[in-house]
Amino acid sequence: MKCFLFEHRARRTGYDGWALRLKGWDAPIAWTVCTTREEARELRRERGNLLHDTEIVKVRISVEAIGQ
């Protein structure tokens, strides 16, 4: 995610991304947002003890650049 913000400098203000959501919940878990579905799969595998009952969902990533 950090590389995404530095390498993809475009005029678009929103990007498609992926996140994990607990089954039965309406909103995804904010800290699980990834830029690719594969990253979300890896996160679920790595954190299986915390994220055992989750599903991968598509999310919208909004980017706001503040600076000079």
C-alpha cells in the first residue's frame, strides 16, 4: 500500500482495492485494505488466527494529496 501511494501518481482520486470483511458485517476491516486481491489473500493466510472467518471484498480507495 505504501508503494502504491508513491509510485502511482495520477490525476484520479479513487482506485479499486480489496479488503477483508468479517462474514455478516457491513463494512470491511479498515487496516486490511490492499491494492491487489493477491495481497488480501496473503494477509488472510498470514493472519489466519485473527481473520479465520473473513471474505475478500472489493473496495474503493480514495487518495488525497496534500503538499506543495
